[in-house]
Amino acid sequence: MDEAIEELGRRGWITRRKSYSLTSAGEAAHAALAQKVDWARRQIRLG
């Protein structure tokens, strides 16, 4: 888990203040990935 968190930090996708949170770049990456996941789910459902 530590390695994954470090990688997200290196990419500038998370920041840590009191707890971890997404940066604006992290929010954009999350949104882009969510679109790809939604597309893949639709394709799987369609067979």
C-alpha cells in the first residue's frame, strides 16, 4: 500500500494534510479513469 501511495504522490495526484486527499490533477485522473471503467462495463454487459 505504501508503494501505491508514494506513486500517487509522485504523480501529484494526492496530497497529505490531516489525511490523504486528491489534488485537482488527481480528481481529473479519477474522472478520466471512471469514464473508461464505465465504458468497459457497458461493453461487458452488451457481450
